[in-house]
Amino acid sequence: MAIARVSGINVAGIYGAVPTQVVENASMTSLAPPEELKKLVKSIGIERRHVVQEGQCTSDLAADAAQALLADLGWPADSIDLLIFVSQTGDYQLPATACLLQDRLGLPKSCASFDIGLGCSGYVYGLWVACNLLRSLAGSRALLLVGDTSTSILAPADRTVQFLFGDAASATAIERKADAEDMTFVLGTDGSGAKHLIVPGGAGRDRRGATADEQASRGDGGRGPRDLFMDGPQVFNFTLREVPALVNSVIQEAGLNMESIDKFVFHQANEYLLDYLSRRAKLPADRMVKILRNYGNTSSASIPLAIADALGPDLEAGSVRTLLAGFGVGWSWGSAVVNLAEGTLTRVLEVAPGALTRAA
Amino acid sequence: MTRDEFLKKFEELLEVPAGSLTYETELEQVSSWDSLNVIGYIALVDETFRREVDPEKIAECRKVGNLIDLAVSA
């Protein structure tokens, strides 16, 4: 696995943003009888999810989170030298959504901007890339915008995915700071698992989705070639295969032990998986952060959203050493030990559709 | 762990009365054998034997006994 250490970089704030519309899993009686829904909700630990409305994009959520964060930090837009957008649900096939966001947020033309196409592991990868690039830039501030609107790529009646996913984006403000504690990253990939979690049609390999008809005909709720296909048992196997070792590895590389981690912030896949994983990797249950109940699985946004939603009071009281772990689609995974300093700003915003933000 | 012992654990997983399943029970007849319990079965095998089960092989199982064999001898 790829191992990296980054010094002299501080996270100044992490904001989450979710759409205002909320869908209660208990109300989805067109897909399953109430008794079954009850059992399902108990197992996956997801009671409700924030879901975008027609025309609301990941970038809309990310833009609001970014603007609020910059304003609260008192960072002028022209002080940002680097913008990275991590998502698998961008505005267009091209151009990169980061370019649109540079303009929309009023960032200077001197700002380097680009996208990274990763999901569940995307936040850790994005943080790793942003921190490293910031070290080599003349400027001292970067914005990392990470999120997905997965509900827009689900077949409406596909029971294998419908109850799990919610929409969210996040903004993370990153700055150079000489006395910041080192971050440690461990990253890996196993592309042999690509076919188990995929939107098969609509891109280069299969533009019209002809070959994907085969998968669609498996019959899960009329799933089409441009809809998300997920093989749950394969995802579960992959997670058990890679994540316990990943967690041990990043702790070891950081020169720490389990006791010195204040909070474990894992990709919020579903509660059953998180609970089994923490039992299997012998993680302390009371230090596992879980926000599934109100948000569901928000793909790349789940780690920053969990920090923004759950760690505010802790960060007001003091620094919090976190172990982040993202894993899934690719297969791709990444873990990091990041010490969030006391006073790191956190907040979760709700974003109404149609309100296109523009920098003043 | 013997086949009989694993069968007991499998019954606990499915929340059916002890002794209600036999090796010959058709999975189609077991209403609680659903997609959640497929994951539960994978976790049970992992926890008991530290062994990974191929989901395609699970899909091929027709009887409870097939699942028990797959777990015990995978």
C-alpha cells in the first residue's frame, strides 16, 4: 500500500451541506411492506436521507458549504490558490466541475482547479492530494470540495440501493501552518472489483448502455445502464478483506496505537457493516463516529459530513486526533491519521434547490 | 466447528426456532433467507472461520445443507 506523511498542513474548517428535502425510509412503502422496512432500517441504521430535487447538483451543495466556510474563516476568495473537487456526480461529462466552481465562488484566475473522480475513498485521496500540492505552491490556502448526489443515479425501484443513499457535499479549508502535527496516509487500489459497484453505461466504454442491458435485466427495480449497480455481498467481502488491515497499517505508520486515536471516522456505508467492522478490527465502539441515522450513505461526503455533524463540541473543547478511512467503489481505499486542532470550524448547512450561489 | 453446530448458528442468524431447519430444507421455503441475511451469513462465516465466501457460490445454493457445506468446507 502507498504510504505518505505530510507535515506543516492544518485543516482550518470542515463544513457539510445537504439538500433540504428529506425522505423517510419508513415511508417507502411502495418498495417494501412496513414490517420489512422496519427490519431493514434497524439493520442498516438509516432512518432518513437528504435527497436532491430535480436540477440540484453536487456542486450546488458544495458551493454553499464553501462560501459559508470562507466567510466564517474570514478567508477572502482571492487568497485561495488551489481548488479540488472530488465527486462521481459532476455537473457535466466535461468541463471539470472545479472550473465551474472557481468562477462561481469568485476564486482568482490564478487558482489551480481540477476534479478527482473517486467515491467512498475520495475524501482521503482528496485530502492527501490537496495537502501535498499545497506544500509545493507559492500560496498557502486550498479548498477541498467533496460530495455526491448518488440518489440521482439510482433506479427508483431498485431495492438493493434505494434505502441506503443520501446526498451531501462538503468543503474543507486547508492551510500551511508550520507547527501542525504530521498527517499519515495509507492508500490502495484493487481495480479487479470495479464491476461490483458501477454505473456501466453513458461514458466512454459503453455510451449507449447496450452491453449494460445484461445487468439491467437482472431485474432489480428496472435498473438501467445509467443507474448505479451494487453487489452488496461483494462490497461486504471487499471491506472485510481490506479495511481491518488498512486501519492497523495507518496506526502503525503514524507511530501510534489504538488508544491514541480520539475518534474513528469511517465512510458511513451502513450501520451493520460499520458495527461488524469495528468488532472485527477490535475498535472501541464508543469512539466510532456514526451519523447514518439522519443522512444515510453519502458516498464521498460521508467522512467530512460525519466530522461536521458530530465533532463540533469536541473541537471546541480541544484537539481531536481522528483516524479517517474511506473504502468502496473502485475498489479504492484510503486511510489517514489527522489531528484536528482545537477551534477547527464545523457546521452542516441545508441547501434549498434553485438558489444558485454566486460570489458577491 | 461441526456442521450441526454451524446449523444452530445459522438458525440463530435467521431468527427461526432451534431445530426448525434441516440440511434438506429448501432455501426458497425459508422466508427470512433474504439479502440482509446473505450478508449476515458472510459475516457469520468470517467470524467463525476467518474465511471469505464467494457470493456467486452462495447464489448457487439451493438447500440449507449447501450453505452449511460451503461454510464448513470453503
